[in-house]
Amino acid sequence: MRILALLLLAGCAPPPSVAPGGGASEGRPRTLACRVEDRGLLFKDNASGVIGLDGAMSLELSKGRVLWVFGDTFFGGWNGDGSRRYAGSATNTGIVNGKFVGKPDQIIAFPAMKGDLRVWPLDGIVIEGRAWMYYVVVEADSKQPFGFRTLGHGVAKGNDEGTQFTPVGKPLWEQTSYGTSVMGRGGWLYLYGGGPKGLAFPMSLARVAPARLTEASAYEYWDGKGWSPRAVELFSGGPEMTVRWNGWLRAYLAIYVAPFGKSILARIAPEPWGPWSEPRELVTLDLSGEKVIAYGGKQHVELDEEGSRVIIVTVNTNLFGASLDELARRPEVYWPRMYRVTFE
């Protein structure tokens, strides 16, 4: 197992932090070195016929019960030479405590989906025992840079078990991906979202009262001074990311991979709206091989240890512009990979 000694957020001098419930925390946010352990690929050895997974967001449904959600999922088997044998796909799937939901089944689906539409899960949150999941609907479009056109973003309500989600009402936003990361604090839900701007991915912040999360008009946006209908850019992030409070760092911690980036990046801030530090490299990624790209850097806070001194992050890889035949010959690609990060 590789152990990488890296510096995180070295040289920063951020302002005093504020704990999630309000009130100043003791001391300044830590500026620490960390150790990083590569824990390998997740869920590759499964008995459900899954041969590839996109994305990897996790949500603790209740104590000891964790849902992992994924985007496009490939089904099939393995050939004698280790390559994939493709038999079909689903646009999203889920795992609860290590077992795929259903055959596996899609956990978010519209009543009727025509054409090549995909429903990809974003982040989720549990409110009074009920799980909610934000999502994005996309359509295959070869004219777009990544082959997809965004149709809208919305929120879906979970069933009693938190294993099936039904979209509620119309999409809340057309282009900005609010719900990429969501967290609760002080009676509000805070949602991060963004959209491509050249090779950057500027992120902004929305908030909503939990009881009104299905109402588009109930959301308000950080404008740099307060809350209004107009949002400003907080920082340049990634299409998939997480923002979580970290008790060890005494700060909010953003984890992401920048578009076409080669490392998992981290930023810290004393409040959800900032001010955010400059990005610092957390994990250097091995992207050897033609066309390999990384994306979807995320933290899985339910796996934190030692008061969040130890965190777990994941990242996905894919082959940019590759066919299914090319992907079949690269079995190590198109899986989430886990890293264990220990702050010192």
C-alpha cells in the first residue's frame, strides 16, 4: 500500500472559525501535513454483475446504515483476459451497507423517460428521518463538449427505507447544479452548485428552509454580502464535490477535482460562504495511460475517525472520448478509488 506524505493547506492564515451550530470554536483552523493511503478500488468485487460505476456519493440514512449512490452503472461480466463483457446499464444505482439495491435497480427514475435521458444523483440529506436526494437530468448530445446536455436539476423524496427516490415537482434549476453538495446548519440547508466556464467550474451557494426544499421560490443565494435572488462566485471547484464541517481542522472543508485536474484538491473556510482559502493539493493521482481523466473527488463524512482527523475521500476515473470497447479493455478505470487521509 502506498503511503504518500503530502502537505495540506500549508502557509494559510485563515480567520478564526465558527462551529456549525454558531459560536466561535476554540483556536484557529489548523494548517497541517497529512498522510495519504491508497485503499484501492471500491465495489469492483461484487456478486451483482456490476462491472463499472460512475460517481460515488454517500449518505448516512440512520446510525450504522449508509447509502452509496452512483451515476451510470454498467452490467455484465468479466472475460478470461480480465476485460469487461458489457450487457447493459442503468443511469443510477445504490448500495446500502455493501449490498446493491434490487437487481440492481435504479433508485431515482422518472415515470416516463424517452430517448437517451440520464438521471444522475447529486448529494443527499436526511431531514426528520426522511432522505432527500438532489439530482440532475441530462440528455445525450454529441454536439456538447462531454456528450451531454443538461435539462434540469431537482430534488427527489426517499421512501421509508431510503432506497427509492421519487422526483418532486418540476426541476428547480435549469443549468446551475445546486445540490452538488448539501449540508444542514442552524435551521438552513446550504447547497453548492456551479456550471462550466471555459475550463473552470465556478461554484456559488444557495440556502433554503428544510420545510420548503421543493419550492424553487424559497431558495435564496449568497451575493457576497447577504442573501438575495442573485448569486456570486465563491471559488472555482469541480462538477462533483463535497463541503463538510471538519472538527479537527476547525473549518469547512471542500473536496473536489478540478476539470481535467490531476489531483484531489482541498479548500477551507470558517463559514459556508467563506472566505475560502486557495486550493491545496490533497492527493496526487496516478493517471497513467492514454485518455485517462479523473473527476468526482468527494469526502464521506460518516467514515470520519478521531474527530475528523482521519477522513475518507474517493475519486473516479474514465477514458475521455473513449468507446465502450476501449473502456472494456481497461478494467481498472470507471470505478471509485478510496484514499484514507490522516491529518497530523
